[in-house]
Amino acid sequence: MHISWLGQTCIKIQTKNSDEEVTIIINPYKPDKGNFPRSLAPQIACFSKTQKDSITLSQNPFIVDTLGEIEIKKIMVYALPGPDEVIFKLGTEDLNIVYLGRIAKNIDSGILEKLGTPDVLFIPVGGAPYLEAKEAVDLITAMEPKIVIPIGYKCDSDPNVKPLDLFLKEIGLKPEITDKKIIIKQKDLPIEETKLMVLEKSI
């Protein structure tokens, strides 16, 4: 599985099941400033809110923007109610991927139970309109993910939120990897400790 961060809370996941490569884009909302793709061509596109203000998505992707669960191209997609908008759980390559997107408040205990223990957790950390660093760390402690990938921190297309350094200081972990693309395989997951991986904006 290849993972890239495009800025704000937009994630690109390239996964492979049964020899078919599938690209998933989550929250490809067009920013007011900074660099961002004008168009993308995923097979699956997930939105925390509506498709309004999205960039152009070509090749008619399957859209997930309402609550429920569905299997698409042998990938399980669960859209669950977050504090204010949809959050996602994806099952692919024997990995439990949890995406908390644009949340700014804690998650209901019943939803936490449905999310399970994430193999990979995407969590916003830059403060309003996302979680504050301390709130993010508290949620990570409660969820006990194997890998944490922070999103929603200061970049050229999201300049008004807080920088990543504040979250790194709060969590007290040194990133295992800092790169524009991260490759994650089920066999490489940590057994006990939580690992922190940082994505550099890829555009």
C-alpha cells in the first residue's frame, strides 16, 4: 500500500487486491490557496461532507459521502458518524485503515468500538478547525493504533492551522519515516508499540 498526503486532510491511497490496483482519494476539497491537483482519477472517492468544492474527479469514481458500509473492488468501506461529519474505516490488504479526517471533537465511545484498533490511523493535529495537538494525542492513546500518520497541519494550502512541530512535541515520538510517499505492508506492522510516520506534502 502506497500512501501520499496532498495537503489539508486529503489522502491518496494506492492499494492492490487480487492483482487489481485501486486508487482511493479521501477529501479532495479544493483549497483557497497553495498547490493542489486540479484533477485526479481515483476508482474510489470518499468525502467527509458533500462533494461541493471538490476538485475534478475523472473516470467516474465510486463516491462515498453518506453513512453506511459497502464493498468496492474487494475493499470494505465503512462510513461512520463522526462528531460533525463522516469518518472512514477501510479494509484492504489485511489492514484496518481509520481516517478521522476533519474532526475537531472527541469521538463517541460506541463509534470508537466500531473503528476497532487501527493498523493505520490518519488524524488531524493542527488545531481549529481540527483537533488540537493534545486532543489528538489523547485520542491516539485511547485507540492504540499501530501506525499514526498526522494530517491537517500547516502547509501552503492550509496556512492558518498550527505546524506539525507542536504535535510532535506533544506526542513525544520520533517519526520512523518522513517522506512524500509511505509504503505500508501488513507484515511490517509493529507488534506492540505505536509508530509515528510523517508524510511531506506531495504537491
